[in-house]
Amino acid sequence: MSSFGKYLEDTSTALRNWLWPPSSAAQYQWRHRVSDQLFLELAKRKIARKQGKRPRYLALRPRPVPAGLLRLPDGRSYRWFPVLKNGYSSVMNMLVALHDVQARYNGYPEPLPGELDADCRIEPFDIRVLGRTETVQYPRPMMAWFVRANAFSAHPCADMRFCILRHPLDRFVSVYRSHMLRTRFEPGWRPYNKLLSPDAFCAEIEKEWHQRPWTEGVDNRRMEDGYARDWHLWPQHFFLGRDATYFTHIFSFADVARISEFLSDLHRQRVDMPHSNHSEGMPMPHLSASLRRRVEALYKEDFEIFGRHMPPPQI
């Protein structure tokens, strides 16, 4: 292909992507809104032709921010490395608000028509319209689709790289309270289908911990096969890597207010840390000295890697 032909092809692709842009979790300007609505309308027609029934409601599941790489208006970039049970929902809410993409996600500002109706539910599936493939579903996706938690990767690089550390004892208790004390147990829900004491819960985790299930990756986790496969319990170094010096900013979960200040300064826009503690009112389990040592032994590598950055326990 001649240089002129390649120029025309590149120009055509750029114009098509501008007029018919693929969904992006962090991009939702007017052209994205118009494009998305047109895509959904055409998708409904295509579904009606193939299935004989037109869905009343349909929503896009935008592509997550690749590797958590986000950009500021001045061109600088930053990456957030999410760790489950380390302020994950709170930071996600702030980032979604700062990028003004709340309307893409379930529950904002309140449920839309049909989102609470089981008859309107559509399981996610891919559909192609005019050369563009998207995942559609209903109701709207959960906010966790904005940035996905995943195994650490140093690339792509960003100007600023931040994470939140939490003492393993506090993470253990947080999982216990939300998964054991708050859960309505059902016989078929594995492994969380019966109430265990903190000691028994730790013993169940220890059974398979030596297999290091996190090394199989997020996509291969099988929580029903055992508590150690619940990624809420996986070591923080799975999400954050093994080099604390990689990060430009390391925050303590004990001082999460600093994160809202950090993000507000970056975006030059005030954002407050949302209050999303769903464990309020639940009893705080007692951890004996021996149980504390067992939990800390599970996360020995986290202590070795993050050293002085690891905050003290709050329990």
C-alpha cells in the first residue's frame, strides 16, 4: 500500500472512531452518549429480527479502563491498583464521579425503569452493529466494571501510580464480617454456606493456602472449591507486585481521607470519600493471640515486601 493509501486508511479509521466510537469506561462526552444510544437502538432492532421479540430496555457494558490507566486534562497519567477490601468501592465511586460517567452504572442516581424487574433482565452478550462490537445487558453493569482488579502488571507505565495498603488482620476481619456475618447462607452457595468461627474460618483458608491459588489468575478462580480461592482473601502483593518502590504514592487504609485530597488535587475538582461501610452494626469478632499469629503467617510475604509501608492493625 502506498503512503497516500495508508494515510487515507488511517484518516478513515480515525474519523470512524470519532463518529462511531467504541465504548470506554472513562469517556462519556456528548458524541459517546449519542453514539451509545444509537448503537443500543440498532441493537434492539437486530435482536428483534433474530429472536422475534424486541427488548424494552438495554444497556452497554463499557470496556473497563485498560490496566487502570487514567488521564488528566493536562495530559498527565495515573494508575490506581485496586485491592479488594482495601477501599475498593470508595475509590471506585470517586473515580467514576470525577470522570462523570456515573450514568453508565447500576444504581446511579437511582434504579432506572425495569432494573429491579426480573422480567427485564438480560444476561450479558456480545452483539455487532455496523462494524462495532459491544457487550449489552440489563440492568446496567455494576460500577466495578470501571476499573477491574487484577494481577499486578508494571505496564503500561503512568506518571503517578498509587495504591492502598491495609493490615492483613483488618482485611481478614473485613472479609469475615461481610462474608460470614452479613451473608444469608444458602445450601448451594459454596464455600460460604455455613457460619464458622474466626478460628475455623482461618483453618479452612489454611487448607489450600500452600497451593497459592492466586497464581492461577483472576479468570481461573473457583471460589466454590474453597475459601483460599476467594480473591477477597488473596495477598496484597498479587494485586500490587513485589516492589514497593514502584509506587509514587502509597496510602494507608487507616487514613483514607488523604486519598480524596490526592484525587481532588489531581483533577482540580473536589471529591469526597463516600461512606460505604456495609458492616456497621455487626459484632467485631474476637481474635486470640494465636489466631493473629496464624493470619499474619498467611500474609508473611506482604509484610516482607511492603515493610514500613504496612499500617498497624486497627483491631
